[in-house]
Amino acid sequence: MTFADLGLSDELLRAVNDAGYNEPTPVQRAAIPPVLMMKDLIAIAQTGTGKTASFVLPMIDILAHGRSRARMPRSLILEPTRELAAQVAENFEKYGKYHKLSMALLIGGVQMGDQVKALEQGVDVLIATPGRLMDLFQRGKILLTGCSMLVIDEADRMLDMGFIPDIEEICTKLPATRQTLLFSATMPPPIKKLADRFLSNPRQIEVARPATANVNIEQMLVPTSTRTKRETLRRLLRAEDVRTAIIFSNRKTTVRDLAGSLLGHGFAAGQIHGDMEQPERLKELDRFKAGDINILVASDVAARGLDIKGVSHVFNFDVPWHPDDYIHRIGRTGRAGATGKAFTLVTPEDDEAVANIEKLTGQTIAREVQAAEPERAPEPSAPSPDRARDRRGGRSGRGRRDDQKRDDQRRDDSRRESRSETEINSGPVENERWNGPVPAFLGFGIAV
Ligand code: AMP
């Protein structure tokens, strides 16, 4: 099947061709025809499947006719994070280049003035995060009564982030006769309820989870302990042919600590997490995309859905609390036919979380066979010429591991933070802010 078979306009086909896509993905094949027929849609699909184009493409053709009016957007796309909203906007630019549609992006963390100006001129497509949209709505800057198309993207993530009440309220502000498309990687009961209430006679489609079916991603569990996690990570980073890597952690505080620690160990690492201001996040992403840094330490929320080409490795510094997040995380690599590797550091406390992931994916993940802990040679009083050379030359094997261990120990001791890693790793505190002293190595452009 080709894109031409889906009933898209010639202009769109040209834009798709320019983007280099020859064949629609399964979600595009299943979603585009009913959306063009103005049907409501529930799509169980996650990022990496091509789902964004599955709503952006038909929306462009539907909106090609008709005119926008001041403050009354003609369509609304709700995204859980600013990054995803920005990515959808990029998709509109890419596929809408032969159309004359106007678009506004309404996201927190950027100046509201320009966004309001764009709205006042009238827009065909409004892409927004729920918080900023509600804010502007309450200030009377926006009317949703002219919105005949609504897309709720990443609905399960919206649920995780507590956006469902906002979304319900937004839905009630839109005209009852509208077309609604809901995308979600999973369908937990609250999302089902939302769909029952706000969608009318929807077509339901489901595409295979790409990560579970994605044979391009080699997965591995790496046993470690809470105390030696950073060291294990550094070992992997050095041993692997890492071109670009995203390292996921469950908490913002760990993201900050780990990025600082990796920098201190000479890795070109950056970070992205929910406490950073938008311009700062985008700057880090740009550095990563441009190759100025090749390691990005990230929290789930900040990295959700990020589409960065050519990520060779994903490391889960922490096993995610939700098995779904595992699939989302590892899906950052092995994209668009490329191969990728996903390593997950596991401590004995993670057994249950790992079992849940394996249950969800239906796969047993291979476990790295641990080499026996090398016996430590007695410390020589002065380094032999060989040892000195080895230190400079960077060798592999036991000597290097020992050197690293000592090196790490020294660094970790000298940077003793106000909290131990064990404390950082206990309990869900995604929203917590660092309120302890800020060690010097954390002082590189971090908003604390
Ligand atoms: P998404 O699931 O929307 O995050 O898209 C995942 C990636 O697939 C993005 O890099 C898209 O540019 C890419 N993509 C979308 N549609 C196609 C297609 N038909 N063929 C190949 N790649 C695609």
C-alpha cells in the first residue's frame, strides 16, 4: 500500500515524498482513511509507530478548506509535554509545506505575548499543553467554540501527569459536533471512561507495540547494586560503541546528579528534566542533536516521545516504575529501521519491576553474565612504569577496572553529596526540588 492509496491530496503526497517516506506505517494505514471520513478515532499506538503523521496528515487535508477567525482556532491538539507539542508543530511544518495553514503553539515556559498575538490573528491549528491552554482560556484570550477537530495525544501520559480533569473541562468547551481523535499507548480505565464520554461512535485501531516487536533493539539487564550503579554505567559506556545515548533515571534529582557525575568523569553529557526552563531544555536538546554532547541524561516526562535520530544506546539507570515507561524509553533507539541497544541496570530490589516489564512485553530480557569480582592486588607503593603507561593508555580488563574503582571512589568521596544515592533512589518524588547544598560539579547551567 502507498500513501496515494490512502486518499491524501497531491500536495500532501508531495510533502510526504519530500520527507523521504515511501510507505505508510501500520497506524497510518489504519488511521488516515477513517479520519479523512471525519470519524472519531481511538488509536492504541505509541511513539515510534509514525502515529503523529497519522493524525497530522489527514488534519492538513481536512483543514485545507475553510478559514480561521480571530481567537477561534479551528482545531486543537493537546500534548502532555512541551517537547511533544513542539515536535507535532514540526510535523505540521514538514507535511504542511504546500498548504497555507496557520499554526500556534501554546506551551508553558515561553513568552505568552507572541502566542496570544498569533491566536488573535486566527489559527487553523492550535497545539497546546493543557495547563497553558486553560490559563489563556480563563483570561478570555481564546474561544474554543469554533474548534471542530480535537486530538488528545498520549492520553495515558496525560493521566500520569494529572491532566485528565483539565482535558475534561476543555472537552466541554468545544462544540459537541466535532471530530475527536484519541491516541494512547495503553488504555487504562480512566482513559476508557474519557473516551466513552467525549468520543462518539469511534473507530478503534490498535497497532503492535513497536518496542516489543522491534527486533532492532537488543535488550540486556545488567545486575548491579545501588552503591555501584554509577560505576557499572561508566563501565558500559566505555565498553560499548556509544555514538549517542539517552540515560533514563526515575527522578529529576538523579538526572542532575548523574549528569554532573558523568561530566566529572569526562563524558560529554547533558541533561533534560521537568524542572528545567523550556529554553534550557531546548538548548540541551539542540546540543545533543548537533553532536556537541553525545549523552543525554533524562527523566521520563521530559524525554517522552522525543524523536531524535540515530540514538545508538538507551541506558536505564533506574528500572522504571511503570512497565510502559520501559517500552517508551527503549523505543528512543532502534528507530526507523536502525539497530539499537538498551541496557537496564538492575539491583536485587528491582526484581518485581523487571518481572512486570517481562510480563508486559512477553519477553524474558537477557541478563548480563557477571564476571567474578576480581581479587584486588595489593597496592604497590609506587606505580610501575607499566601501571603508569596503562593509566595513560586506557587498557581493558582487571587493572583498568581497579583503577576506575579507586578513581571513582576518590571522586565520589570528594564530592560527598548531602544525600546518598540510596536515599535518592527511595520513594516516588518526581516533583521534588533539590534543596540541599549544590556541589560545585552541579553548577553548570542548572536551574535549582
Ligand atoms: P512518531 O511515532 O510519530 O513519533 O514517529 C516516529 C518516527 O517515524 C518519526 O521520525 C517520523 O518522522 C517517522 N515516520 C513517520 N512516518 C513514517 C513512514 N511512513 N515511514 C518511515 N518513517 C516514518
